[in-house]
Amino acid sequence: MKPKLWLAIPLIVLAFFLAAVGWRLSSPPNPTVKSRLIGQPLPEFALAAAVPGKPALTSADLKAGEPRLLNLFASWCVPCIAEAPVLVDLRRRGVVIDAIAIRDGPADIARFLADHGDPFARIGTDPQSQVQMALGSSGVPESFIVDGRGVIRYQHIGPVMPQDVPTILAQWEQAK
Amino acid sequence: MKLLPLLLLALAGPALADSAQPPAPYAYRQLEDARQEARARALMEELRCLVCQGQSIADSDAELAGDMRHLVRTRIKAGESPSQVRDWLVQRYGSWVSYAPVLGPETLLLYAAPLLLLLGGGLLAARRLQRRRG
């Protein structure tokens, strides 16, 4: 009787393996990388103006006593087109939005703003993603809510869609 | 006539999800100092590409991987040590970004496993040897 029990061990191992595979297939791990800087002060940076006629963006601009929505976008980013009207709507509701254009050129940014709306108070240009990395962001679009003292309070990964507006507005109120 | 759309499709360029900007200066260029380059290179092999996720930044051609290599090389060039650069990234992205896991509550089992296995195997072997002697 005893040797037969030993024979069942590979089968039990296989069952565990299949269960593990099945579990991971049915609930895949979340591939988004959250910034660890939530609750931390914004890193220091000074970015040049992304388009002529629009003010540049430095970290000091984000410590001016009022909360701000900091949007990372690019003219070559397709989901950024999807979130553009939602940002315009947030601006209408009183949210002050600054932006960082990632790996972008002035002509392309100007065309993007003309086509999809311009809700931004300031736009800084980050041609080599260096400030994006300083913020712990790993893609576009991403949005941060920074409070009046320059502390990062909230991060939204991916496009801001209409269903995200209540959350963004609530976080914005909390940051006041 | 049905072939026309297909022909047109063949002519169409794929929409690239990449920027039109050139790579950062140190994305594909080595540092002038060979010793610094060797240190930067070793570190780049241990850093995870943020957008490709299975590759190191040394292996990846993603634009962000190029920008990360530029970041590593400029910081090493400015005199930072590889561990300072790694810590800077870990501060922002968590230990996830590094392929060299640090000892912590999440990785305790990883580090303890070889010791535990060695201990278990040693006990088994010791019992076997004793039985044979006895």
C-alpha cells in the first residue's frame, strides 16, 4: 500500500502546477508601475517651454499654493488624443492643468494642441524623458495631482476618461 | 476591384507608437572613459526596461530604454556610483526596476531557500548515513 502513495506525488505536484498556472492566467498580474513618490515632494526640475508663446514649467511653479494637475502627454501618443477632451472639461470645472510634453517637438505639439484643445497653463518639454523618470512615471499619458506645497498627492496612469473625472475632482479637492 | 483596398493597405505605413525625436545622446553611444562605460554597462544589464518589462535596458530598443541608458551613463559620467544610480531609480519605481533583489520581507524566502534546502538535504543524508552505519 505504501509504495502506491509515493506514486501519487508527481500527480499532486502536477495538480498544484496546473492550479498555479490557471490562477495566473485567470488573474494576470497588473503591469502598470506606480510611482513611489506619492506623498513625497516633487523632485526639482526646470523645463524649457514646449511651444513658443506658452510659459515654461519648473518645479517651483508647482509649489505656488494652489493644487495643480500635472499631465504627461505627447503628440505621438494615441491615448492622449482620447483624454484631451476630458482634460478640457476638467479645465472648465476649474482644475488648473500644467503639462510636460515627452519626447516631442514644438511644431508637433502646436498641431496637437490646435487639433485636440489646449487646457494647459504651462507646458515644459522633456525631450529625453529625464524628468518623466525623476517623477517615477513610465509612460504617456499619466497625470499627477500636486498640492500647493509641491507634494505629489495622486497618480493616474493611462488616459483620463470621463468615468475618472469624479475621482480626479475628489483628489483635487483633497489636495486643496 | 476587390484587390484595390488590399493593394492600398500594402502601401500604407504602419502607425508607429514612437516619437519623431532622435535618441538621447548616450542611448547608443558609449562613455569616453572605458572604465566608466564598463560600470555603466554592468548596471544597465541589471535594470529592468520600464515598458518592455522582460528585458534589461541594455537589451531593449524601446525609446524609454534608450532614455534610461542615457540617464545611467550621464550620472556615471558625473561621478555617481552604480549603486547610487540604482537607488535613485528604486526610490521612484520600487525594487521592481532592479534585477538584483535586495534583502527584505518580500525576498526573505528567496534568500533563505538555498539554506533551508541545504539544511533539509543535510538532515536526510545524515539520517541515511547513520542508518547504514547502524
